[in-house]
Amino acid sequence: MPRRPKHQLPALLGWLLLCFAVAALGAVASVSAGRFYASLDQPDWAPPGSVFGPVWSVLYALMALAAWRVWRCGGWRAQSTALSVFLLQLALNGLWSWLFFAWHLGALALLDIVVLGLALLVTIALFWRADRLAALMLLPYLAWISFAGALNWAVWQANPAVLG
């Protein structure tokens, strides 16, 4: 097993800051998301808008903890591929809110979430090699974005004039 890097707590705080910074950027895009989401035709199985904030808060915390655990397995040098793919999926995650809520681009948002899901699967596989618990910590996120992808599809199909 690679030597664990020094400075564990600052690194954990850094991963938390990074993940919640992406959440904040998504929140900027979602300023009027509550009204917009409520105005859309939605499937019966769509959760109320109030569910998304708490779920995403837990998921971002799990993402940060998972990345930190992988980082602890030798630092950036030893885990550059896994952590780079993690950063890619995190960027795709942040982009989705802009595509869907700010720019009302349902098709591109769906494409983004599909690519995000693929990048997350690669991240999970790479994390598994370094730290199995870190990989397992990303499974709720995978489940949620799979659900979100299905919801994105259904809402986009039900609102073609609004979500071009």
C-alpha cells in the first residue's frame, strides 16, 4: 500500500470545499429552480423540489469523503488518474444545473447526465482499486443520478416547448 500523505485534515477540508463549491455553482444556476421545476409537467413519481437539497448535501459530502480516502492512498501522484476522472465527473455534475435550470436545455442536460454516469462508473472502478469503501461511498450518488437521468428524460419529453 502506498504511503499515506501528510496533512490529512487540510486535505479533507479541501475535498469538502471543492465538492461544496461545485454545489454552490449549481445553486447559482438554480436560483429560480423551485418555481421553474414546479411549473413543469412532471411524472407522478417525481419527488417534490424540497427533496433535492438534502439529498445533494449528503451526496456531495460522500463524494468529498470518497475522494479524500483515495487521495490518502498515495496522494495525487499515485492516484492522478482516479482523481482526475473524479474531477471530470464533478465538473459534469456542476454543468447539469446550468444546462437544465439556467439555460433550459433538456436534451443537452440529458446528454450531460449520461456522460456523467459513465464518468462516475469509471471513477467507481478506479476508486475500487485504491479504496473499496471510497468506491462504495459513490454508489448512492450513482443511484441518484440514474434516477435523475430518468427524471430528466421524462420532464424533457413532457415539456418540449420549454426544455428545447
